[in-house]
Amino acid sequence: MHKKILVTGANGFIGTNFIHYVLQKYPDLEVFNLDALDFEISRNNHKHQDPERYHFVHGSILDKDLVSDLFKEHKFQEVINFAAKSHVDNSIKEPEVFVIHNTLGTQVLLDIALKSEVEKFLHISTDEVYGSLDFDSPSTNESSNLLPNNPYSASKAGADCLVRSYHKTYQMPCLITRSSNNFGPYQYPEKLIPVVISNALHNQPIPVYGDGLNMRDWIFVQENCRAVDMVRNQGEIGEIYNIPGHKEISNIHLIKMILKLLNKPDSLIQFTEDRKGHDLRYSMNGSKLEALGFKLETSFEGNLQKTIDWYLAHQGWLRVKAIAA
């Protein structure tokens, strides 16, 4: 008998890669994907999956009736919650949308999963909940204060607190992962790396906030999926696990790396007014995850080239527009 899990937001960037990973790794797993399809092109992300082990449900985690009916019908043993609005600029323009989807949506899912007595609830979060670090500050760990600086990261921090509260109050078997910036195949062209690739290929200006010195830690999406799966299987219930990529690099340096790989000039770079509440640096300590046995298996440079090659082979992704804010 197949083990049934619900993966929310699994037509999104990281969720898509996670489903590809687990369906290939676990032949006894049956995956149900609940996704609102904010991007039309993502409809095809799983078109080659085994229909006996993969099932798509079009809908939102905010739809209580739909989610309740799914749990009643399929009796999921695990929930992995990737569903989230994630674009910081959009959250600055429409913070209410992010609070409703990311915080309230997580609460709806938690409540129904609790009543259904799931064996495990794994919530996917972000390093942005820790807020901004100075260049010389030590990396954050899982006990660091949550100090979000924009509506997106605040909505994710709110969701994290709700997940923790359900574990503490109801003894619900919950886990949380917080990863650094992901990159790789299937990432939507609103994010930095696809934007740079797209604009460079079309010889269009590449906008850079402020002086471009803001630092981000990067992890290849497939490495993150492997780490999430390790936490799913080996993580201690009630705990939080950071998933860093151990590749801190400034935005301007990263952009110049991509331009060099595409044989495009740095003159395409165009500095713009800085983003409101722009965090200077993210950096996480990953020793807790490493204690489970996790080690990065691939190089940042090789994965960046692999990502560029994927977009060159799938240029339709570089022209797609969101169909929902």
C-alpha cells in the first residue's frame, strides 16, 4: 500500500523540484499536490508523472471545505507545506495578500491536519525570518530571534510561530525548515537569477537595487529538496532546521558571474533606487542539519551553469507572466 502525503504549493519552484525528487526516490509514495496555479506555465511541471502515484488538485489552502474534503477522502499521513506567496516587492505593494495566504493559509492547513491526526506536518520557511545581518555578524541559528523586515518575511515568521504553537499547545507532530535563497530549474522569472538571464539574453538593462552589495546565501534547489527530505525522515519532532548553501555572495558579484557565463557585458547593469527595507545580508548556521548527516554534494559554480543551461533550453519560462498576484 502506498503512503499518502499532501504537498501544498507543489507547482511552485521548490515544490516542483521536491515532488520530482521524492517520486523518483520512493516507489511506495503517493503524492497529492494542492496548488492554486499562480503561473499558467506551471501546469506542465508534472505532466510526465505516474498517474497512479501523483495527483493534482487545483485549489488554495485557504479553501477550508476543499482541504477538509481532501483529508477526509485520502487520510494523508504527512503534510509538507510549500504553499506561499514569496515575492518581496509584491509584498511591499500588497501586504494583506501575503498575510492572508502565508499566515492565515498555514493556520487553516494546520487546523485541518490537526483534526485529521496526521503523523507529520513539515512547514517550509525561509532565512528571511531572521532579518538582516551586518557583514561581520555571526550566522543565525535556529534559536536566533525572528526579526523580519518586510511583509513577506513577516508573514512567513507568523506562519512559523503558528506551526510552533500547534506543536506546543496540541502536541501536533510538526517540523520547520528554513532554507537560504534557492536557485535552479523551474524558478519563475520574477526572481533574481532568471531575471538576469532573461534580460541578458535579450540585451536588456539588468536592474540592481542600491549599490548591489547586499549579500545572499545561495543553495541549489535539488540540494534543498534532499535536505528537506532528510528532515522529513530524520528530524526530531518539534524542531527547526536551517538549510544553508554556504555560498554567500553579493548581488552584484552574482550578476557579473552570470553575465560572464553568458558572454554578455557588464554594461547591461543598471543601478536603481534601493528596495524599501532591503536586508543587507542573510547567513545561517547549518550545524543542526549537518548533525543529521547532511552534506552538500555539488558546487555552486557547477549548479549555476546547470541552471543557465536549463533556461537556455526552456526559454518559454523567461517570458511567462503571473496569472495571479
